[in-house]
Amino acid sequence: MSSLRCILFFCLFRLLSVTQVEAHAFLERSDPAVGGKVHSAPAEVRIWFTEAIEPAFSSIQVFDAAGKQLDKKDTHLDPSNRSLLQISLPPLGPGTYKVVWHVVSVDTHKTNGDFTFQVLR
């Protein structure tokens, strides 16, 4: 009976571990795309996450190749989609831009990451 309890406990532990791993908000897709090349500069960066985001504790920043922050510092959640975070951009010239994001999902898990995109001539 003791070994059966151990097996059941192990299975329950593994199930709970998998549930917690999947509870984080990860980048699902973005516009501009991760590593993307665009011919016209975007007016904003939009990032879709795998679950709803807490906007008060989440941010996006956009930097040029010299490390200067260029975004309008207005990170906001899309009112119709709580997993879509966006930030406005000024007119951008050709070049490579780095997007850095930090989010807290509504279940309080923190994730972060970065990616680049290029504006072509």
C-alpha cells in the first residue's frame, strides 16, 4: 500500500508541476514579427501572449541600434484582447530595432524576453 501511495503522490506532483509551467505568459506572436524585415516602419509594436496580461506590471520598450529608447512609453493592453500588449512608435528610419518586454500574467507569473526587427529602405 505504501508504494501505491508513493506512485499516486508522484503522479499528482508531476501533474501540478506541468500545470504551473504552462501558467506563464509567453510570447505567441508579434507585429512586426520576431526577426522580421518590414519595408514600411510600423506605428506600433504589438505582442500577443499565451495568456492574459496584467497591464500595470507589464511593459514593452523599443531601442535603436545605439541603445536609445524610441517608443512613446505608452505600453497598453488592447481593450478587446487581454493577451495583446502594444506600444506606440514615432516614425522610424531604416535600421535594426530591439524590442524588450516584461510581463506579469493575471495569475502573477513573470516572464520577459526580447527580439529584433528591421526596417528596410
